Amino acid sequence: TSSHTRVGILNNPSSKIKEDNTAIARGILAAFLTQNNSNLKGFLSKLIKEETAKSLASGTKIAKFLIPGMDGDSFEKKYNTLGLDLIKTHQMFCQEVLKLLPGQMAVISNGR
């Protein structure tokens, strides 16, 4: 609710990291890297719905879920070139530094 709030995402998957099971994680990361805040919020709201996850798992391309106003070209380029190493790095940080178990969720706050 505040324009002074920042949100970040770290992925801590519980299963082996492969292209076919990281569509949502890669979509979130690509959106964070390429979109402005208003488009990012709308896209993430659409992306986190259960029916979206089911559709992506059944083979629907992520481009189908882009919202009007998004820079689709830069999103798709980033999405298609985003390697799995970034997600593996997130996983390693979550487990080695934050001491989370695979798949465990946490909220981390760094405020004044």
C-alpha cells in the first residue's frame, strides 16, 4: 500500500530445477527485470493464479498471459535467455545462508 515498499523474490524450489518446472519462477524474474511497477503488479497477479500454473504446466506459452502495456519483446527475450543458474543460485542462498529447507518459504524484512 506504500510507494516506499520494495518487494523481491528468491526461489527455493523443492524439486530438481528444470526448464519445464520453472516457467512461473522464470516469468516472475523476467518481469522484475523488464517491466515497470504498474505492469509488474498486474502481470504477477495474473501469473500466480492456480489456473495459470495449470495452463503453463500443460504447455501454454507464457506470452499468452502478458497484459496490455507490458513490453512483451523485452520480457520474452529475457524469459527465453534466463538461465536456470540464477534459480539455482537463489536456491543455494536460501539453503546455505538463510538455512531454509528445500521448498520452505519465508518472509524477510529489512526496514527502518
